[in-house]
Amino acid sequence: MPTPKKGARLGGSPANQRKILSNLAAQLFEHGAIKTTDAKAKTLRPYAEKLITKAKSGTLADRREVLKHIPQKDVVAHLFDELAPAFENRNGGYTRIIKLENRAGDNAPMSQISLVMEETVTAEAERAVRAAASKKAEKTEEAPKAEEAEEAPKAEEAEEAPKAEEKTEEAEESEAKED
């Protein structure tokens, strides 16, 4: 028998907590950001990140596994087709929690949990390095072509140079005979 989670639950029962997390994750994927209590946001974060990691692989088995947790097919399709490719360069940290002011009615601490869609600094740096490497590769490919183009006139000059030397030698011989 599995050991129950320590501490308070988000609902009353484990089934209620699973439904709450399922609905919160579906709303997060659909809207990109949601406002909720700190406790729910902190519980939702690892739940949602695991689902995004499964969506990145994109296999049918992973799609069915995510459908177990989030039964809305349109949200799961949006997660696999649009969100997962956006997170392709990330290894984690798909969500961000920002603390907000306390709720007016019951003074509950509130947070906004949102998907981090912008690229990381390291991903931008890697893309810049790849771009620089491809430009360098293009230049190195163009350099041999340019050298070949320069070598062709040099080769023609080299062929003409012995002919010119032969002519000068013949001219010297004819001058020597005349003297």
C-alpha cells in the first residue's frame, strides 16, 4: 500500500487533490499563466513540469499517459503540438512562480504560475555559437574555391614563364651567333 502524502492536502481526499491538480494544469497549459494560492502553485509546479517533459518526447505512449492526468483532449493536443516544441531547447524550469499580494477576502497568499516561453541565456548563446560556426564553415568552403580561382591564372602564368625563358634564351643564342 502506498504511503500517503505528508501534511495537508489541497482538497479533502487524494482523489480531490488529483482533480484539482489536473484542472490547474489544464488551465495553465491552455492560458499560459494562472493565479492561485501559494500552496497550489507549489504543488502544481512539479506536476506540470513532469507532464511537459513527457510531451517533449511526443510518443503515443506518453500522450496516453498525459491523457490519464489531463482528460481534456484539446489541451493535451495543444501541449504536444505547440508547447512541447517551444520547450525543446530547455532541460527543465518550464514554469515560474511569482508571488502576488494576499487575497482580499481571506488574506490567503497568492501566486501567479506561468510557463516560461522565452529562451534561456544559454540557449541563445548556443544558437549564436552555432551561427558563428556555420558562417566560419561557409568562409572555409569559399576560401578553397577562391584559392583555386587565383591558382588558375598563376598556373597559366607559370606555363607562359618557361616559354618566355625559352624565347629569351633563343634570342641570346641568335645574338651570340651574330657577334
